[in-house]
Amino acid sequence: MSKGLLRSGLVVSTMTLLSRMLGLVRDVVIANLMGAGAAADVFFFANKIPNFLRRLFAEGAFAQAFVPVLVEYQQGKELPDRQLLIARVAGTLGTIVSIVTLVGMIASPLVTALFGTGWFIDWWQGGPQAQKFVLASDLLRITFPYLWFITFTALAGAILNTLGKFAVAAFTPVFLNVAIILAAIWLAPQLDEPEYGLAWGVFFGGLIQFLFQLPFLKRAGLLVRPRWGWSDPGVKKIRKLMLPALFGVSVSQINLLFDTLIASFLMSGSISWLYYSDRLLEFPLGLFGIAIATVILPALSARHSDRSAIEFQRTLDWGIRMVVLLGLPAMAGLIVLAQPMLMVLFMHGAFSYSDAQMASYSLIAYATGLLSFMLVKVLATGFYSRQDTKRPVKFGIIAMLTNMVFNVIFAIPFGYVGLALATALSALVNAGLLGITLKREGALVWQPGSVSFLSKVLLATLLMTVLLVMLQPALPDWQHWSVSERSWRLAALIGVGGGAYLLSLLVLGVRPRHLRT
């Protein structure tokens, strides 16, 4: 089992790495085109709303509820029963999402007023940011159908993951990044308002992702015609699991939307600075945290279904060890190299040195919570694999309320940086509540050698951090170097830091066998 999990994790991480690399290219192109000004704020806003709903209807709450039930059907039902379940899930979910999508497109001004209240007030009073509200409403009409496409894409991906075909779903986001990059290079420059071109890139990116997975479903014999099935026993079970999970899994997204609402009252550029820093945070989060959570969810669900408590504990322990092994040095690296990374990646065209400096402050604040974000992804699977969605909801709501309180406390003195810090602290609260509960119930049991392993990872990370701080040039120097010189110096620092981390682990006695359960 351990080798299978490790191999699946490597497959997902490799595909995710390709997607994230293209995602960075996409963000570099957008930064070069629009920088961090008003137009960029509006596009990121219009892109964030359907992505938030995607986490509710697709990748987040739905996947956590659907996968355990589908695993049950695979272990105890015949192929026609699985086909019928998928058909009824697709028909029921598709109908709901179609209605939400149409309402969102028609009522885009109301949605913009709800989440961009500062812009709406300016529009109502004829203030200087009135055009932001109008533009955001128009762009939402173009980007909202992405929700429909990505919902069915996530459904197909969840089905393929339960079959062990992790690479297909992990590779699919590549098409979205390619579509936006092409739109930014060829379409947007031809328009008076380039943000419209980027919005169409989001639309067609969603369409291509949807179409890409259909042949793989057909090959597996699970491409079926959607049917309404609200009262189907399997659908009812998924509904029961999904409704509370809407809050539990999507807490971080709700927090980010709340950040957006507050940022609409702050200085122009705040939303963009938060976006660019969040994008760098999402790179290791998706590459390691989400990848590990993705591969252990079917395994944990199977262990719960066949009542293998010991194997369940080992699998969850393995997931935590892998997250800490990869997440802790990534967190330290982001904190130490925040501004150089932003300068190398985005400081071209319309994106200025000042933008890199401002975004680095929020990146440092976000990065303090990277390990917590990753642990939430993995620890939540310990509940959802057991078809328990109520406790994560409770903890998620507590974390969300904590984030709102922290927003009020930190946003006044620290502005947009306070919003990022509040999000990081709320993730720590969420991870702590999840971990303590799993430990108390016996689902999380440290395996022999785990505490020693984690201690060695912490020490190796500290040694790496000290070395990076000592070797890093003064920040003003980075501004005066050419793009190529900044790039090779950053690459050298990352290489030296990564090498020092691995060498420290070897010296401390960590070996490949410690990566197994």
C-alpha cells in the first residue's frame, strides 16, 4: 500500500507541478500585461467568484462527499449500479449548477455588490472607483459559466481518481492555464480593455477541461447520460455528506472572499497584491498538500470500509509526515525569499518594483500559514473518508469566525497584509481542532519513529533557513540586477537551500525507508 500511495502521490505531484508551472507563466503574462492596478483588481475579482463556487460544487465539498460513496459502490456493487449512481449524481448536480450559473450571469451586478461592496458604494455615490463595479459586473457574465464546466470536470476527475487514474485529473488544469496564456498574448492586446480577453480565456479554458476528460470516462465505461435522481439512495447519502462539507472544506475560500470584500475598501492594488502572493502560496499547497490529500482519500475510505483501523492510522500518519517533510521547508523558503521570487517572476512590464515589495509583505504573512493549510487538507480526509462531515463543519465555522475577528484586528493597522495574516492564523486554528479531535478519537496515532522523523525535519529546515538568510543579498541589490542575473541568483539560492535541506536530513539519519508507512 505504501509504495502505491507514494507512486500515486508522485504522479499527482508531477502533473500538478506542470500545471502550477504553467500557472506561474500565466500569472507572469498577466502581470506583464496589467500589473497590479485597477484593471487587474477587477479581473482577479471576476475570476475569484466562480472559483469560490467551484470549491463548493466541485473540487471541495462535492469530491469529499462523492469519493467515499463511490468507493463503497466499487467494493460492493456491480458496474450497472455504479453507472446509475454516476448518472443520477451528474443529473442532479448538473441541474443545480446550471440554475446557479444562469442566476449568477443574470444577477452579476448583485453578486459584485455583495463581494465588492466598496466598489458598489463608490458607483452609487459616483466616486472614483465606480468604473470598477461596472467592469466587474460585465466580466462576471463571461467567467461565471466556468463554474458549470469545472463542476463536470471535477465529477469526472473524482471518478477517475477512484479508479487509480490520478494523472488525468491532475493534468487537466494545464488546459485552463494554456487558454488564459494564449488569450493574454493574442486576444487581450487587441482589445481596448484587455481584461475582457482574459475573461474569455477563463471561459474557453473551462470548456476545454470539460471536453478533455470525456474520452477517459468512456474508455472506463462510466460515461453515462445524466439523470435526475434527488431521491436516489446514493445521491441522498452524498447530499447528506456534502451539505455540511460546503462549510468545512470551503472555509479558506470563504475567508479569501471576505478578504476581497474588505480589500475593496482599501487602496487600489490591494486585491492584486493579495492575488499574486496567494498564487505563490498555492504552488506548494497544490503540489504537495492537495496532491497528498487526493491520493490518501480513496485509500482511507477503503480502509474505513473494510474496517482496517491499523492501516487507517498508518495511512493518515504517512500523509502527515509527507506534508511536514515537504511543507515545512517550502514555508521557510517562501518567507525568506518572498520579494526576490516576486521580482523574478512578475517584475516585468506593468508590474513595478513597488508592486513586488508590497506583494512580498502579504506573501510572508500568507506563508506563515502554509503548513497549516496543507495539514487542513490532509486531516480533513481523516473525517470525510469515514463519512463524517459534521465535525469539520463545526471546526470550519470556528476558524471562519476567528478569521473575521482577526481581519478586524489586523486590517486596521496593517491593511491588506493584516488580511493575509488573519487567514494564516485561522488555518492554524482549523488544523489544530482537526488534529486534536482525530488524536482523541484514536484515528490519528503516531507510528513508531514518526516523532523522531518530524523532529529531524524541523531541525533540517532551521539549518536551511539560517543558510539562506546568510547567503541572501540585500534586497535593494535585486532591483538593480538584470532579469537574467536575478533569475540565476534566485535559482542558486533555491538550489543551495534545497541541497542543504536534503543533506541535513541524510546527516540526521533520514533514509528513503522512512517515507513508507
